[in-house]
Amino acid sequence: MSEVPTRPAKVIKLNMINEPKDSYTGGPSSLCPGCGHDQISNVIIAAAWENGIEPHRIAKMSGIGCSSKTPAYYLGQSHGFNTVHGRMPSVTTGAYTVNKDLLYLGVSGDGDSASIGIGQLIHAIRRNVDMVYILENNGVYGLTKGQYSATADIGSKKKKGTPNQTQPIDLCALAINLGCSFVARSFSGSKKQLNSLIKAAMSHKGFALIDIISPCVTFNNNDESLKSYGYVKDNNVTLHIADYIPNREPMKEVEVPEGHFRDITLHDGSVIRLETISEEHDPTNAVAALSALHAADAESKHVTGLLYFDGSKPSLIEDLGLVERALIDVPDSELRPSSEILDKLNAAFLS
Amino acid sequence: MATIANDFTINIATANGTGSQSANLILLQSLFEMGIPVSGKNMFPSNISGLPTWYIVRLSDLGYQAPGDRTHIQVLVNPATWDEDLESLETGSVVIWNSDAKMEMNREDVISYPVPMSSLARKINPKIAKLVTNIVYVGILAEMLGINQSALESALSKQFKGKEKAIGLNLTALGLGRDYFKENLSKEDPYVVEQRELKTAKFFIDGNEATALGCHFGGVQMLAWYPITPSSGIAEAIIEYVPQLRTNDEGESTCAVIQAEDELAAAGMVIGAGWAGGRGMTATSGPGISLMQEFIGLAYFAEVPSVFWDVNRVGPSTGLPTRTQQSDITMLYEGSHGDTQHIVLIPGTVEECFEFGWRAMDYSERFQTPVFGLSDLDLGMNRWACEGFTYPDQDMDRGKVVRDRDVFEAFEDFGRYLDVDGDGIPYRTLPGSGMDPILYRGTGHDTKGVYSEKPKDYVDLMARLKRKINGARELLPAPLLREEIECEVGVIYIGSMENTIQEIDDMLEATGLKVSQCRIRALPISNQVGEFIRRHETVIVLEMNRDGQLWGILRKELPNDLVTKVHSVAYSDGQPPRARIYSDLIMAKLEEVKQ
């Protein structure tokens, strides 16, 4: 008879649906130690757990690249689809169309989204697909060993090679111009801000883009790089302190800050509270959002926070005119027209 | 003069965008209403307005539906092709020509009917004279051939469904044409039409609309598409029928339609829908399939149901966008990089377009793999006589999806890619179900779906995929065989060649040969095809392309002793197949084989 192993009792913290944090973790990461992407994965795990989202209700979507490998490292109890390079938005659009009841959590990188996949990103924004789109932006192609990507800043120099001289694409500016309903920029090192933004994006109905500067420790973390840890830390212009206030019992106690703050109510009733630091930023004003981006850019700085928000846009599913239930829950008998209908069709053709 | 009834070809040369298509369809429909076996081919350009268009109407009591090998009656309206069209006519042909076109009529050896079509049309309404010109020549043809007025009127009311003004205008124009022929010309040609009793009631419909209806009866839940000739008609007809077939009393539908930004995105959406447990499809043509190749490999490797309709046009590249061909066979069957193999359904009739429309969805979910429908421009965009559509004889097959937790729990060991039943088809759970969550991937994986580069995992996976698709061979639509007892020459063919094969067969048999037919309706091929080949002395693989793509597939898959028996006749000039061209090529090939 084998000995029954015993271990000392310990307290496990459960979230509001009685799940331990372990229910939200994934497999071990195979990314480089210290990678910004792993920090983001940890925030995703924390945000989903703290928000009490049932893991099976989340769909993890990704393309190809270092960032797109990360769905294997979080939310192990969620289905996911690691698709093809740059084409995660279309796959997500198709899945969302037939099952609108899942929370679509897309993860992409700057190689995936700013080059091969830029068209699909644009059109997913244009359709206002109801999804969170996390963009892990490090300015280089990591998996192919360090070529510049289309978001590399002018004058920025990666570990090997000459400084980048090609105009970068600012995906936040692009998204704002496209009328994206939720646009934020953050930094993998700003855990608290990122946590609030991801939770807010999950509470938002519509396309939520979070462009996260996530340094590549192997190929682009040297001092001359504008996307290195050191540089971003020193040159991060924070728009506001973002605090996510969930709308559920028991309500989270939050300190009402002194000075100015702005509450933005999200679709599920949760609130993101934006506390002014120096100048107030109005995230409902696209021009102000673009100005903030351009002002930071002119000084080679990175502006972070909720840049733009518009909660009034209908999401794609509302445009499609579908039945109330998710299409995958419609029984076959309601999908296939009856034989009487075919008889009528045949008769009408013959008349 | 001896008359020739119901056995001739009319060629109408007009310009695109002048409204000739509606006049031509009225002519076609009126002949159809008289019970005459008739087929119409629209030879249109890749252009909106101005370039040459020909419409070919073939009347044949034998039921031949190919365009016919020569023109008996030429209608000349378009100055741009006038000389060329005139020159190509055989002596004794009839020419009905617009004498207002300021073009020369320089053939003495034809029967000439000059008609001032433009001035007659102007009499009715100068503003729309160009449009009316077309219906004037229909009036001329009606009088010359003896088309019943009641058939014409019935065709008109079908074409303009309740638009009384248009019907009235066209009736007047038809009358002007008829009267002009009566009063100014005398019949010198032998061609007449004779009323026939149809054995079964039939109607005209194009393959694209039939396919679209089939997809609706397959319960399609999402159509993602990008416009491309000649496939747009499928998507447009699906959209057109959503209110009637897929919408409840509250005006809510069960079929989502998304016009994608390109074919890549359309493919991605289809695969996304399939992954989530829905029935997604797209319709495209060869260039679109080229763009979708990467996604097709993903769907094959990750085993995601997805349906792709390819309405084949002439390639390579942009090719001849408004002409027909059977040249996407290999690209569909072995689509995407790496070793792949796909199920391809190949309808040859509008009834099969409907049937394969719903079956494609069933096969795709049953085998958890991309399924292609391969139609072509001729079948898809031209109208064909149809006896009516048959309701699916089985419930929707949703395949091996584990939907209930107790079913899931009953598995001793569950793996998304585990071959439990030995047929190569694994079980799947759906996102949102909470059962066996996995990360689908296009990278190598083990039976649990976990990333793996292990040689054994890869070899096992590829072998299982092969086993899975091979298992479909005898479950797909079986080949249609029409065999002669002599088993002398067998002709294997696919798709819309169905509409020319009998005429080819008759031409071959007129030389004393005995010819059997085998129409392959699906890939991978059924073993019945091999047996057909074994029974016959010589087998021709007949297809509309340059390289003999179907022949290549057969050579690869047949046992060695049969390979030497199959010979390729592959030819395509972009035109719907003319029987004489193909029968001559077959005769030449048989000659060559004999030596």
C-alpha cells in the first residue's frame, strides 16, 4: 500500500466565481527570460482572474511571431487559435460572427500587425469587431532574429546594424483616424496601468486596441533603442492614472482622488477612472488624442494611457441583423429551410 | 425548300452594356416555353460597357447543349466585330443585320436580311433606342422562325416580373420587328421552330443561383466573400435569398454575410466560423483560391471545417476573366504548401450545384477539413434547364463534435487529434463549451494538440490525415457511369463537360466506335473509376485545360497496370466546349495510341 502524500494546509485566494488564479495560467513560456511579452501575459492572467471571467468564455486568438506564441502561456482553460501571420483579425471576425458570446482576446505583434496584417487590422477596426486586440510592440522581428519592424522609430538603433531611417507606423494614430472605439497605449513595465486598461478593454463592446511597448530583451534592448526598457521608462509620458472599477458586488472600494478625474462608463457598467496628472486629457476627443501622440513623438517620447474612447459605435454583430442567440446555438431545424419551402420555390420557378 | 426544325445555332453579336442580355434571355426563354430543347451561352467581355459580346442560342431536338460547331443564323448589331463575324460564316448562313449601322454587307453567298433596327427602335422612343434595338431583332427572329407570340409574351412577363411599362414597350418593339419582316422581307432560309411537348416540367436557372440555394439548404451560417467574376453570382444569390429562406418574423436572420476586404480575409473568416462550430463558406474563382492557399493549409492541418466554392475561369493569372475552363483541379486537390489533399465536389448540372451546395457543408464537418466546390463559368453563369431541386435526404451531418459533458467524460482519454474510431477522424470540442480547451495551431502537434516537433508525432499525424481523406473516397458523390457492353473506349470527364459529352459521344460512335462515359463527381476519386478503367480497352481523360490536370491525378493514384491505359485529351480555348473540337482530338489521340 502506497503512502498517501500529505501537505500542509494553505489558503488559496479565489475570485468571485470561486476560481483560483491557477485556473487562468498556461504552459511555461519559451520566450527569452525577461521578455516584455511574458509580463503582459501575467497581466492578462491577473486581469481575467480578478474580473472573474469564466476561462472557457475566453477565446485566445493570435497570428505568428513571438507575441503570437504567448496564448500557450496563459489561460490554459480557454480555447485558442494560433492562426497565420497577420490574419488573426479575419479568423476572429468569422468566429465572432457565429459565436458572439465569447470574449475574444487577440494578441499580435508589430511584425504581425503593422506589416503583413495591417489590412486585416484596419478592416477589423472598420467593422468594429467586438474584441480586445493586444499589440505587443517591440520594434523588431524577434523570432527571425532581430530585423526592424514597421513600428521602429526613426533614429532608433537595435543591438546589431545601423539606425532605422524608415518612417514608423503609429498604430494608435492609425486606429484613432479609423474611428476605433477604444485606443490605448501602454508599457509592459507599467503593470498597474496595463491591468486597468486590459480590464477596461474586456468590458468594452467593440474593437479595443492596446498598443503595448514591450521591449525585446535580446535584439532591441540596448541604450540606443527607443523601445528599450531604460528608454521607455525614462521617456514615458503618462496621460492619467487609470483605475478600473468593476460594476459588481461587492463593489471595489476605491479612493476618490483629490483633484480632477474623469469616469468613463463601459458597456458592462464598469468604469475606468482617469485621474489627471498634469494636464487633463479628454479621451472622447480624437483631435486631443492625436495631438498627444504627435506631441510625444516630436520629443521622441512615448505617451501612455487611454488615448481615445467612443462607446456609441455599434459593434459588427449589431450590423449583421442576426437572431438573438449566437448562431452556433441555433438548432439545425431552424438553419435548414423546410421541404415545404423548397416545394414552394420549385413551384415558383416553374410558374 | 426543305425546312430545318429545331436544329441550328443563332449567334447574336452586340456590345456589352447595351441591354442585349435581357433581349437574348427573352429569346431563349420563349424557345424554352415552346418546349424546344435550347441552351444559351453568354460570351461577354471583362468590361462594363462597349466591348463585344456574343450570345449563342443552340436549338437541338437531340438535347445537345454545347454552342454548336457552326453558326447558322448570325445577327449583326455591333460594328466592332462586324467584318470578323461576317467572314467566319459558312456559305448559306443567314445574316440578320442592322442596316442603320453604316457597315458593309459584302457577302453574296449568304441569305441576307437587312433590317433598319436603329430607326425602328427610334420610332418607339429615341431616348432608349439602343436598348430597344435588341428587342427588334428578337421580333425579326420570332417572325422568321415562327416563334409563338404567346411564348414570347410569357417570356417577357418572366423577364420583367410585373413591370407593365417595360412589358408594353418590349411588346411594341417585338411587333415592329415582326411587322418589318412580314412587310419588307421574304423568307429564303430553311430554319423554323416547332413546338414540342416537354416530358417533364422544367425551368431555367444558372449554376450560381442553384449553388446558392443549395448552400442555404445546407444551413450556411456565415458567408464571407470578395467580389470576383464569375463567382459573385453565388454570393449575390445567397444574399438575395436570406430574407425569404433564413429570416424569422422579427426580421432576424440565421445567415451572416460579410463582404471581406480580400480573399485572404474571406478565407480567414470561413475558418474562424468553422473553428467556432459554425458553417462558414466563401465563393471565389481561381485568383481568389491562389490568395487563400495559406489559409487552406491551416484548415487542413488544424482540421477546421470550411467550404470554398471555386467558379473556374481561364487562368493563369488574371487570364480571361469572363471565359470558362477546368484548370483549378490540381490547385484545389493539393492546395497549399506541404503535403495536402482536399475533398473536391464537382457538379456537372444545376441540380448537382444545389445538391453539392448542401453536401459540401456536411462533408466538411464530417471530415473536419476544407471542402471545395468546383464549378465553372459556363455552368455557373449560363442558364440551364432544371427539373427542380430535391430536398436533402438526410439531416445535417455536424460530424464528431462532443457537445455534452457526460459524453466527454465517457472518453477514456480525450485528445483533439486522437484517432479513436480508426477512421482518421478525431473528435472535437467547441470554444465556449468548457471541454478540452486547446490552442489550435498550424504548427506541428501531437494528439492532444500540443506543439511538437517529434518525428513520430509528425509522421503519425500526416498518416492519419491521409487516412482520413482516403476514407472519404467511397462516401463522396460516386462517379456517373454510362457504359457500352463492348467496353471499347471509355471517356472520363468532369463538370460542365456533361453538357457536351453526349454530342461528342454521338460523333465518336458515328465512326463505329463504342464509347462509354464516366463522369467523376468528386476528389479523391472513388475506386469505381479504377474499375471502369480496368474494364475498358482504352480510356481517354477529357478536360478543358492545357496540361491534363485530372489525368495527372489519376496517373498518380491508379495502380501501375492501369496507368498505361489512360490517355489525356486536354484542350481549352476559353469557349464552352464545342463537340467537334473534342471529338476530333479524341479521334487523333486514339489513332496515336493505336500506333
